[in-house]
Amino acid sequence: MKKFDESSPLISFPCHFPIKVIGGDDQDFYDATETIMIKHNQEFHPENLKKNSSKKGNYIALTLNLKVDSQKELDAIYNDFSRNNHFKFVL
């Protein structure tokens, strides 16, 4: 069994990385998603998102497949989603 080397990166950049965001199924949620994507120069096409609704339809999960060039860029995107009150969870 190969030993884990803490000095080697877990992700090789650039890469495509999926981020799932969960929030209320309303226009503010979609607008906040678009704003964050544009801020980070990510293309935002609602038709390219994977969407799943909750059983009662109160929440929606969007899976965004992002092209990221560095860990710093990925961290900044996660931070923006995490700090915005339209998102309940960011995975």
C-alpha cells in the first residue's frame, strides 16, 4: 500500500471541479449563483447545471462543474458561496 504524502497536492490544476450548492428554490438563489460565477470569470449557463429539487420543492441543489486553475481560485469560490446567505450548504 502506498503511503500518503502530505506534501503532494490532492488536486492537480487546472482541472474541472464539481461544486454543489443548496438553497431556496427562488430567483434570488439563481441570481446569487450567477453573480458569484461571473465574479470568478466562470461561464454560467443555467441549461448546463445539474438541478435536483427536494421532495417538498422548498430547496434546490445545483451542481456546477467549474474549470479552476489553482487552489487559491477554488478556495475563493467556496468562500464566496459560503458567505452568502442564499446558500444553505456548499459541498
